[in-house]
Amino acid sequence: MKHLQTCLGISIALHLSAGWLVRELHAAPESLPFQPPMAIQLVSLAPLSPPAPAPAVQPRPVQLPVTTSTPTKPSVVPKIEPATPVAEPVRPLPASPRGEIAKAPTATKAPAKPQPRAESRPAQPVELPAAMVQSQRPTPPAPAASTDKTVSPTTPVAATPAPQLTPVVSLRPTFVTPPPPPRYPNTARRRNQQGVVRVEVRLDERGQQQKLTLIRSSGIESLDQAALEAVTSWRFRPEIVDGRAVPSRVEIPIEFALTANR
């Protein structure tokens, strides 16, 4: 029974405490004191004006100290006096024994005697011996030595060139060795090209070739070249005229012909 009462008392106490707690929780909150709203005012700031330029400070003129230059006196150059020559002391003359100055004796003029006048006589010719006359004759002036000297010519005299002989035409030239025939070009042979080449040879008095000229062409360059090469190797004898070797010129025709049995 006591246990039941204890439990019932604990239950009532719990309910009471729970109801108090609920009441406290649902109680109205305390009202806060009223505060007026805050007002915000926008203020437009004027742009800052640039500061006024400071007045230019003008430089004060600098006054230079004026120095007055006093004129300098010109330097006085000491005048150099020329050295006076020192006179040698004059030796005194020996005094005369009487203490008087000796005077040169003056010559006294004798009275002139009147001279007799010479009588003028006519001049008589005086004969001089012939030897004296010849010696008194003026001798002719000696001929002046000739100053012109014969100057031997120093300029060498050019030797007169030997006259050049006109080459004669040789109709039948002779050879030192038999002349070899010209070579027939292969190209002209294949093309059946033929022709006659006329060549002129100029020889000196020793038979040496001086000039080789193509007088007439065959119309084929290979044939002309072969003829000139052949004549260049030929050796000629000099042409003899009146028992004397003279220059000559020879005309040689060279024929290039193809035979049937080639």
C-alpha cells in the first residue's frame, strides 16, 4: 500500500513538473524596445580641381663683379748705349832742347832770271835706216786661234736595208722529197664529195714556206682543210734564176676524186 502511494506521489510530481515546463515554453516572448529605422543619405562629391600652378619663379639676374683692369705700364727696355772706343794714349813727342816747337824751314824764292826765247826753226826730215823703219812698222795682229772644233758625228748611220726581191712565179716547183698525197676525208668519201682545191705557197730564197693561202675552195670544208694540211708538210727547193736563188710563189691545184674501185 505504501509502495502504491509512493508511486502515485512520484507520478503526480512528474506531471506537475511537465506541465510547468510546457507553460514556460509556450509563454510569449518579451517585446524588444522599438528602434527607429536608420536613414542613409547619399552625398555627391564635386571633382577635385587641380591645384593652381605655382607662379614661375624668374631667376634673378646674377650680377657679375666688374673688375676694372688698370693699364699696365709698358716695360721700359733699358737703352743700351754703344760702347765708346777707348782711345789709345797719345805718346808725347820728345821735347826740343830749347823747349820750342820745331818748324819746317821755308824755302826762299830766288828771283827768276829772264830766259832767252827759243827761235823756231823749220823741222828737217830725218832719215832712218831701213832696218829701224821695218822694226817700227806695226806688226799685223796674229790670227785668232779658231775655237770651232770639228765635232765627229755620234749619231749612228742607219744601214740601208737590202732591197726586197719580188717573188717570181714558179711553174714547175721541185721538191726535196716526194710530196705525200693528201688524205681523203672519210666523211667526204661516204658522201661521195669531190672537188678541186687551189693553194698558193710563198717561198723564200732558201725554199722555206713563208705563207700558205687558199686561192680557190672546193666548196667542201673538209676537202679544203685536208689540202692545206698536206701542203704544209711538203719541202720545196728554192727557185734558181740566173744561177741565184730567189723568192718564189707556187700555185698548186689538188684534186679530190673518187674512183670506181674504192
